[in-house]
Amino acid sequence: MIEVISGIAEAFGLSAAAGLNAYLPLLVVGLVARFTGLVQLNEPWGMLTNDWVLAVLAFLLLIEMTVDKIPGVDTLNDMIQTFGRPIAGAILFAAGSGITGELHPIPAFIAGLLVAGGVHAGKTAVRPFVTAATAGMGNWLVSLLEDLLALVIVIIAILVPLLILLAIVLVLLFAGANRIYWDSPL
């Protein structure tokens, strides 16, 4: 039972990270699955460990990390990634260690689409405000922080997936408390 919960928490974490950066979690998962036993990929997702796939993911990651730091171009990149990030999240959710063995692939794929798509929507909504508030000078820093956050989430999801579950619970509790506070009459 704990393996199933851990697997689902890992899948949520990996797909959330894909909402911030499509290629970073795919590349890390591919490398970890190839060189360690920490991640077991369900078929057909074992192809993420292929040399060519890893090379293409590294190239796409380099492009995304570069263009995401340029004001204006980052908005264009976010529009393009409206398709890429949710699909990466869906792949990661479905490929996760043992998940599709316990969960039908279609709901797993849909869950990954929704999680990554939701995170991507939040990122895309905030970025124009960052650009306006900093005259574009803060974009590179925010982008770098998003990349680092995505990497930390991937590492935690792989090594200690139950922390992802704890983070989800804390975010939901905070959101609920915040809503109650703002909805209460003064």
C-alpha cells in the first residue's frame, strides 16, 4: 500500500515539475532510470533512457532554459509550452514507478495533463506581471528560480515522494485557510 501511495506522490511531483519546465524532469528521470535503480519506467516509457532521446531532451532543455530568460521571448515560449509541459507531465505521471500497474494508463495520463497544465497555467499567468513590475530585468532570475524549483521537486519526488504528498496537503490547507480568512466578514 505504501508503495502505491509513494508512486502516486512521485507521479504528482514529477508532473508538477513538468509544469515549470517540460524537459528537465524528463531528462532527470531518463538519466536516473538509466544509471540507477531509483526509477523504474513502465513500457513504453523506457524509451526515455535511450541515448538519442536523452540527447534530444538535453538539447530541448538548453533551448527552453535559454529562451525562458529573455523578456518577451519567454511569453512566446510559454505559449508554445502550453502543449509541451502538460504532455511532459502526462508522460511522467504514466511512466512513474509502478503507477500504471496500479492505475489505468488513461486516468494517469489525464492526471499528469491536469497537474502539469495547472502549474503551467499559474506560471504563465504570473510571468507577465513579473515582466511589467521589473521592466523585464527580473525575468532571468524568476526563470532560474523556476528551473531550480523544478529540479528540487524532481529530486524530492524520486528520493522522498511522501514529502510531495505532505507539500500538497500543506498547500491545500494554506489555500483553504486563506479562503476562509478572506471570505469571513470583518
